[in-house]
Amino acid sequence: MNGIVVSQNPGICSNISNGEHLECCPNYRIVRSNCEECLPGSRGVDCAEACAPGFYGRLCRERCSCDPCDKVYGCQNVPKDYTHNRSADWAGSRGVDCKEDCAPGFYGRLCREKCACDPCDKVKGCENVPTEYMYYRSTGMYIFFLFR
């Protein structure tokens, strides 16, 4: 009987429970007996393909507007007049020449990290949030701090 296998892990194409070995779908790889999505900068069967020239990021879906193009992060060039602290690796910004601020809810180097709190600092995430109030998205809870 032919059919579609549905599982909680969408990357599994064959299941070990019916006597077959674990096989991951394209764009997934085996990590500790599970199928996980390819890391940014790679794709294909067992994540063996690097992004094609001009593409980068998650499953190589982002298009670069620069050359050279980093397979993971895309455009890395920073304008000469950009004065941001280089040791922070352009944290809090993204896009061509890092001229765009992170979208709400994202922070860090090229805005790749997702915040679990609101408000979210575009550079440090939840680290610099005022201590009087914090909202945790993962739990949906507001936490208020009272000082005397």
C-alpha cells in the first residue's frame, strides 16, 4: 500500500519503526537519530550542497546583492562611514551594507536571533530590557518587578 508518512518531525522520509533505516527528506540531515533542517548556507540531500552563487541563508532562499556573498550571512560589506562597534559584528542591523534595523522581535548579528521577550533590544535581545517589566513570548506571561 502506498501512502504518505506523517510524523511530528517533517524531515523524516522513512521511519525506523517499520524496519527501515532512518532516511531524511531533502534539505534535512540526521542529527542524533532525528532529522533536522540543513544549517544556513547548505541544502539538498543530507545538506551536501552549498548555496549556489548569489544565494545564502536558510535553505539558500535569500538572494545576495553583493559579491562576494557569504553562504550563511549574505552581504558582509560595511560602508566606510559606518561607525558601529565592529566587535559586535554589526549587531542590530541587516540588509545591504547593514543599513536596516532588525525587524521587531529579532536581534543580534545580522538579526538572526529571535527574542523571547517584549520589548526586545535589537543588539542584545532580552539582556538590556528594563527590569520593571518583561513579556516572555514562549510562556505568554508578563512579569512585573516592584521596587521599594
